Amino acid sequence: MKEFIIIGAGQSGLSMAYNLSNNNKDYLVLDANEHIGAPWLKRWDSLTLFTPTEYNHLPGMKFPFPKGYYPNKYEVAEYLKSYVEQFKIPIEFNQKVTSVKKVNGIFEVITGSSHYQAKQVIVATGPFHTPYTPPCHLDIADNVTQLHSENYKNPSQLQDGDCLVVGAGDSGVQILSEIAETGRTVHFSGTDKIAAIPQTFLGKTLWWWFSKIGFLSVSRYSKVGKWLSKGVQPVIGTDVKSLLAKDNVIHMGRTLSADESHITFQKGSVSSIKNIIWATGFKPNFFWIDGISFDEMNYPSNYRGVSSDVEGLYFIGLPWLYTRGSATLGGVYKDAEYLMTHILDVKAA
Ligand SMILES: Cc1cc2nc3c(=O)[nH]c(=O)nc-3n(C[C@H](O)[C@H](O)[C@H](O)COP(=O)(O)OP(=O)(O)OC[C@H]3O[C@@H](n4cnc5c(N)ncnc54)[C@H](O)[C@@H]3O)c2cc1C
């Protein structure tokens, strides 16, 4: 039996592993993927971070690029790999946890092929689990290529003909921009009232301004934090106005329905679409954990990552776990430190 099992070897799980190692705790990390950095490598090829180097450091090891540089996804994956090597973090890959249940004070952790036991469990499975695609995608003709943003890599996956990109978040507008660059007609579905902020302003990076005005440390439990965490997050670093003004980009409003030959939007029906990218987000899935309750978004009830329901169970890496920085490379260390201190305090009490 382990003292701790961490589920998930992304930045959140690794930050927790670093803290447990520093405190000489006996632990094991389990990860569903085959190798470190997989969630980053699976994202689209041209992805670069919206946070510059100086906001990407995990605890104990600097992100190895110059200040002001925006790393690509390969560089992030490489950094996570070096991190695991540097701190000799014990990880078992290809272990997707399908059930966690506390029985007689011990956590039973079940994967497809193994059964583990631990006194405490830290869930670090990330914020993005089940891709969401609106039900009308089932009504669309079979000869239309449909991809969720989770599976989109680059425009070479598309067949000839018009494209539709659905979703007005960061992923939607970045993918729209990349496909529009190819010159084909791209229909865009989603609001055109997108709040967008540039990556730099008055010679400083956006994240410099965020930290200067205290935005990154506003707690979700404060009045301002409650308002910020519930609001729509602005798009970062894409010039949305110029993008939507391009001749080959057609704004259609919301997607309403579809049949074999047409897709109907707020602004009319289109029959020429041959490719669709659904950048319509993800739903969390923590239903495999026994005995926990959920908030209105189906995230586990917790205070700063400490489960409200099950003693010895923790969460890290949830969006706005405590602040906007909680689900970022450079911000997760604060939550990991808090949890470590909590764990040590409980033990000492
Ligand atoms: C498109 C995109 C761009 C982003 N850009 C930035 C950026 O510029 N800067 C920034 O700081 N942040 C950025 N983020 C936010 C955040 O840093 C990433 O989402 C990051 O991957 C979250 O790290 P994590 O460790 O919490 O989760 P993940 O990286 O998702 O890692 C979770 C791990 O848990 C494993 N896992 C999941 N379920 C199970 C299970 N049941 N059993 C076992 N293992 C499991 C997965 O295999 C995975 O390895 C971005 C996110 C996205 C989606």
C-alpha cells in the first residue's frame, strides 16, 4: 500500500509529486496515457502558449526559455519530461483509473489492469475530460468531415470545400484563424461579441499586467473572484476583429439545427459545408470517484482542493480551484503548496 496515489501526470500531478518528494512521502503517480506530456502533444500542431516563459515555471525547475518567449506544445511536453527525469518522479503509464472508493479507511484505486491501495489520493486529471458536441451533429450528412477540437491537428485533415468552425473560445478562434489562412471559405458559428485581449500591451505582456493588477491572485471565494470565475473568459492573443472581417470568413451566429443537406444558423442556412470543427468545449468527468458531491458544473465539492466529502481525498488543476492561475503552468504551484501544508497539518494534529 502507498501513502499517496496521485492520479494524473500533467503539470498539476507533477507539482504535487514535487511537494511529496520534498517531504519524503511514499507515493506513486498513475496516468492513463502512454507518456508524459500527452495532453499537450494531442492538441493542434500550431498551438503556442498564451503565457510567456516567465509564467510557466513549475516548482523547483525553471521553464528553459528566454523571458517573453511563447513556447509551443512540443516544448511544454519536453519540459514536463525533463521535470520527471530531474525529480525522479515514479509514474506508471497506461493506467486509466476507473474507480476510487474508500473502504475501511483505505482508498481502493482500480484501473483496467491493476488494483492499488493508498491512504490518501490526489486527483490531478485535468479540467478537460469528455468532448462536448451539440446533438445536431448526428443529423449531418456522413460525407461531411466532423472533428472535435480535441482531434483537430492541422488543415491537412480537411477535405476540399467549405469549412465551419463552431465555438468562440480560444481554441475556436485560433483554429478559425489557421483554416482561414488557407484561403478556403470558413463559416464561423458563435457570438461575434467576443472579448479579446492582445498578448502584449504598452510593451508588457498581458500576464505581466495580470500579475501587476492582482488578477492572478484574486480568490474565487472573494466577491470579485466569484464574478470573474463565472464570467466568459476573454480570448487571448487573437485579433478577432480582423479575423471576422476577412473576405473568406462568414459569421453565421449560433448553430440551430442540421439535416442531410443543410446546416441552419441564426443568420441563415448553408449547404456547401464539407468540414466542421466543433470547438465546443469539454465536460468534466469525476463520476468514477465514490462518495463525492458536485457543484453546478459537475466539479467535485472542495475547498482549495480538499474534498468536502471524503477525508484524505484531494483535487488539483481544476479551473479556478482557487484563482485564475490555478489551471496554469505557472500558477499551480501555489495550490500544490497549500495542499501539502494542509496534509502536513492534518497529520500533525
Ligand atoms: C488549448 C489549450 C491551451 C492552453 N494554454 C495554456 C497556456 O498558454 N498557459 C498555461 O499556463 N496553461 C494553458 N492551458 C491550461 C492548462 O495549463 C492545461 O490545460 C494543462 O494541460 C492542465 O494541466 P493538468 O495537469 O491539470 O491536466 P492535464 O495536462 O490534462 O493532465 C491530466 C493527466 O491526467 C491523466 N488522466 C486523466 N484521467 C485519468 C484517469 N482516469 N486515470 C489516470 N490518469 C488520468 C491524463 O492522461 C493526463 O496526463 C491551456 C489549455 C488548453 C486546453
